[in-house]
Amino acid sequence: MAELKTKETKASVAEFIDKVEDPVRRKECKQIIALMKKHTKAQPKMWGPSIVGFGNIKLKYASGRELEWLIIGFSPRKAALTLYVLTQRESPEMMKKLGKHKTGKGCLYIKSLEDIDMKVLDQLIGQNVKAIKAYAAGK
């Protein structure tokens, strides 16, 4: 079985964020860091070369395969801020209230934080962190 490429690294989150070219995107990254830190009570760490992750959990698949993964994280892509491990299935009503966004399997894509309701995003992050921790604990 292939080894997972995205792993926690020792790279500096601050240096990574400082290299984000767009100053608006850089500011948005700092806002997302504050929200994710608030809900996970964890310090941000780099996962691979471009994902900022918070906390870690051990996932165990039905096959018996286990892996360490981030509780929640994001990446400042050029096209959109990509928030990882946000499972919109838990909160379909809140997703409708969020504002302009797109979703993928376990991802939330936001072009600009100005396009969304930050209170709703704060609630979504909080709910999802709780759900992911409960899942990891087998509840």
C-alpha cells in the first residue's frame, strides 16, 4: 500500500503564510488560523508543503489501515481558500446560510471571506471539530 504523502512537518506556518503573495489572502489565512485554533485548542502545523492543519487524530479504516490525520485544516490556494475536513453533511442548514462557496468531498472552497457569513463559518468549524473528534473516539 502506498504511503500517505501528506504528513505533519516541522516547516514554519508563519513563514508559509508570509509567502502568500496576495495580501488579502494572507489576512484571510490569519482569520482562518484564529478560528481553527479557537475550536481545536491546537497550534497550527504544516501538513505537507501547503496545508495548515490543527490537531491530529488516528483514523482507522474497515480494512484495518490506520493513519494520522489533521482534525481540521486549510490551504490558501490561488482560486479559493480550501478548508479540509469540513463535512457539510452534518450541517446542511448552516451550509445554506454560509454564503458564496463550493464544496467537494470533505472540502469547502471559499473565494473570499467577504462572500460568507463569518459567524456561520465559526459555528461550522466548531461543529465539525466536535464531530471529527467524536468520530475518532468511536462515538
